[in-house]
Amino acid sequence: MKIVILGLSITSSWGNGHATTFRALCRELHRRGHSITFIEKDVEWYRSNRDLPEPPYVKLWLYEDWQRDGIGTVRDAIRDADSIVVGSYFPDAIAATALLQQEAKAPVLFYDIDTPITIAALRLHGQCEYLRAQDIPFYAAYLSFTGGPTLMEIEQRFGSPRAVPFYCSVDPEAYHRTAVQPEFACTMSYLGTYAADRQPKLMELLNAPAAALPGERFLVAGPMYPADTQWTRNVVTHPHLPPSDHPALYSSSRWVLNLTRADMVAAGYSPSVRLFEASACGAPILSDAWPGMDEFFAPGKEILLASSTDQALSILRNFDEAEARRIGEAARERTLAKHTSARRAEEFEQVMNGITSATT
């Protein structure tokens, strides 16, 4: 099958989680014998921060301007495609969808890596920068990072012919336990781009515990944090860690903190890719809570939840290393059974088979 993907970025993971998601899925689809063409807008931010400029498992097409070279690029790519995927936050997604409605001969799917943000905007405004509600019925399937009740809303309120859960995933060959590296060794780490709605939880569940444990080391990795952020003195910050360093960070952290964007908490059933990446490395995870969490990990057995500084401190003080390791290993088993890129590639094939069966 020839698959064409119009996505935010596969070449740069700087400040976005789309790249690691696309890389894991495309790598596995390629392994299964599919041919993937990935179309990415060549924007300065990613151009200056490319950590995978030539992905070996896709044919990469870059364009700079939609009118000048984007339209021609898409037309050429879809000519013999068997499946076309438009991803959330693709810069010219609305214009591309209009073009595909006129010229695509293959089924077109929408891949929403940002479902809670998308749906919140559709409810308020009927569109967001990359999707209009009126275009949803055109897509043969809506692949959603969010499951649960949101899927019914996508079908019943917005008219999708097929809304399916298509959660993020992890490549276990890239994410696995490594030796502890001194530069990443810490009591607890957090990996994520700055987000205003997450920051209060980060200060409460990591920065405040660090203040209460001045003899221990904490670590925050990710870009865009304001220069005036009042980190506790024993919190070490890294502006950016390439994906190649993520396993070492997870493996060197006694606990890994997971925090969830407000829209994702409200929607529920929206696991972040960091959950699966950290658990694939056997890292014990301390997380905020949200509806549907128990569909992915069993609280108390495969993940621990905290909503206050006192709860986070209780976990850091009262769980010894052996107990933490048992929790991490249990989560690892769950992730490798259900949330690998191989499973997602199989699910993509199943979706395409269902679309083909429905149209023949």
C-alpha cells in the first residue's frame, strides 16, 4: 500500500511530539512492506532544529509555500496513492483538504494527534486552524488520539463516518531500559515543552517537592520555559533533549512525572506519548489523574497518581526502589502488549481494510 501523509513534522522533534509519533508509526508501516511519502512544510523553526533530516523509512517531500509549490507537491504525491492521511496542525491542512476533495482518488483520513484541542475549538467556532467541522464527513475515517465518549461526538455531532481510537505509541527498539547516566540521574524528572496550563501542576508536583527535598536532584527537560521561572535550586533544566536521549533520561530517573494538558484532562482517555515511552523503559511513573486512565494503566499497580505536593512527597519518600521498579515493570508489560508502533500499524491496516470493505 502506498500511503501519503501530510503532517506537521517528521524531521524535527523540537517543541512538538508529532515527530516521534510519526517516526514510530512510519517506521513500522515501512517494515510491514508499505511505501510512505511524508509531506512537510519547510518552515524555519523546524529547518533550524532538524534531528532527523532524512528519515530512512519515508520518501520525504518538503515544500515552502502552498500556492507556489505545495499544491504541485501534493498532486504529484497522491497520483497513485492507496491511502492519504492529513494530520492535525499540518500548516495548510484546510487548503489541502479542499484540494483532496476535488482530486483524491484514494480514501482520505484525518489523523488527530491533538483531539481535545481540536474538538474544543470545533464546539466553539466550528473550525480550528487545521480543520473545519464541515469537512469531517469527507474523511473516510477520523483517527483520534482520544478515545471514550469523544469518539461518539465526532460521529454523531460532526458527522464522521468512522471515528476510531488511534492512540500514540512507542517503538520498543528505540525506547528500552538503558544504563543510568550521571547527567540524568535524579529523584524525579519531567520531559515536556512548556505549556501555561501544565505549569502550575509542574510547580506543585515537582518544584515544590524539590524544595522539600533539598539534598536530592530533580530535572526538567523541554523548550520554551520562561526565563523568569522560579525553579528550586536543586532542579536542573535542559532546554531540549533529542529523542535519542529520552531512554537514558527515563532510565536514570527514580520517578518520571507525567502531566496532562487541560483539554486532554477534560476529554479524558487521552494518554500522552510520554506515558508509553517512559513505561517502555521500565520507569515508574507518577502522574496527574484523568478520566479513562484505568483503560491504559492500573492506578496503584502500574502507575501512581498525585494531585498535590503532599501526595507527591509521600510517594517519593515512602516507595523504596524495589517497589518503584515493580510498578515500572508492570507498566512496561502493559505498554509492550498494547501500545507499540507495531500494534498501531496493524490497527491502521484494519481501518483501511474496513474502509475498503465498506466501499466494495
